Amino acid sequence: MSERLQALTRWLHETGGLGDFDLRQVSGDASFRRYFRVRHAGGTCIAMDAPPDKEDSHPFVHVAELFGALGLNVPRVLSADLDQGFLLLSDLGDRLYLGELDETSADRLYGDALDALARLQACGPGADTLPPYDAALLREEMERFRHWYLTRHLGLSLEPAQDAVLDTAFETLVANALDQPRVCVHRDYHSRNLLVAEPNPGILDFQDAVHGPITYDLVSLLRDCYIAWPTDRVRDWALGYRERALEAGLLAETDQARFLRWFDLMGVQRHLKATGIFARLKLRDDKPAYLNDVPRTLGYVFEVAARYPELADFHALLGELVAPRLDVVNG
């Protein structure tokens, strides 16, 4: 048993009030956090191990309280030792959206997720509480694609003209994000962080919440890095959410074309970020499995970039640098 697991077990015995219990790891994630299901005489709960030298758990506790106050189904913090990086949470189950979504369930499950998202955006914390999703952060995220994926993973040395194409595309994507209404952004709202639960959905991994573009969580959900749907179906879901947002007062009257441009280009920004993170997980953290999701993730980028003239040079560059190495659709 590792020292961390021994310390977690000792903490649970000392502070959890659980009596005898059984501890089984249920997941890790793309961070350094690990989760364990704790079975005891009174039921189950979840222990989170977040080493404090690698993960700051204060935002998790803070955002859990904020989101729970909105009536969203998030884990309740039952006990916490933030100095050690241990939390005891209520158990929302293990039925991830990713394993439950299919042709017959998608409309219902996404409908619930979109209802929860509308509540989060309409009633959630704002700029006075959350960090800003500003130009600097948007750019920094996309730089992960250049550094970790193109340079470190693919081993490319970009020429100045190629760097300039990336810079121009990044500025287009930043401008698109900043053009949008600002709302509470979960920042990782997708099928691996949503649970089929009661009430539905259970919402996880919200500690990086920010105040930012209205379409960010929407595109995270509907153009998920881990599961893909036909373009027309995604468009219908996105426009259905636009109607929700109009009714909730989150949007002024915005035509469909402008909203879809926001949505599409926001997705390009997110998927470049995600691709860079997947490469970093392999190279820095020895988690290579996420690279299996890169073809789907960059496939969205190729598909969208092919449809927007302002991204034509960017699309051509990706076709030159990336397409030969991946099974993606090159517009």
C-alpha cells in the first residue's frame, strides 16, 4: 500500500465516522486526483485523494458549494482536510453519460444536461466570484497545441510563416470567444463528467469553473472529445439551446448564423486545447490512452475550419502538418 493510500485510510478512520469500511479505487482523471469508493455499514461515499503539492482542492470545495446552492446535483463535501488533500464526498453513482448515451437515450440525456446548463448559466456565479476566461487564458490553452502536440509529440520545427498562420488563427478564435455573452462556465462539461443520476445529471469535475463565453460548455457537451454525433443532429441541439438561452435572458436576439459561428469557432479553440492536453498527458504524465481520442478531436477542427474562410490558411496548414499522421477528415 502506498504512503498516500495509507494516509488516506488513516484519515478516513480518524475523521470519517465510518466504522469499518472497504476502499476501492474507482477512477483517476486527467489530473493527479484519484477517487475511491468507500463502502461502509451506512452505504457508500467517495474519497478524493488530491496531493496538495500538485492539486489545490480549495476551488473544488468552493464551487461545489456554489453549484449545490443552485440545486445542481453535485457531490456534497462531507469532510475535508485540504492540507493533506483529502475529501470525503457524497456518492452520485458510477453511470457515466459516456456509457449510457446511444441513439435512443441521447435526446433525453442531453435534454437533462442542457436544462442543467441553462440553470448554471442563468443563475450561477459571475465575474465577481469566478476567475475570468480572458484572452490570456484562451491563448495559453491553444499554445498547448503548438507546444505539446505539434512540437513535442509530432517533433515538428515550425517555420516562421507556419507560426504566423497559427498566431492569426488563434487571434480569430480569441476574438470569437470574447464576442460572446459571458456566463458561468463549468469548463469540462462532457460525457465523462456527467452521471446518470437522480436528479439528472450528476455533475463532476467543476473545480476549474470560470466566467466566460456562453458556447464553451455547450460545445464541450455536444462536440465531445469522447463521443461523436452527426453534424446535423449537433446543430439541432445547439440551436435548441439557443432558444433556451433566449428565453432565459442569457442572449439578446442573436441570429442563428452568428450563434452557430460562436459555437463552431469556440469548439476549434477547445479542441486545440484538448489535443495539446492529450499529448501532455502522454509525454509528461505517462497517460498515453488519451491519444486515442485525438483523431476525433482534431476531426472536429478540420470539419469546422474547412467551412470558415477566415480559417482557410489554418486549415491548409493542419492538412499539411497533421492530416498525414492521423485518420481525420480533411474538409
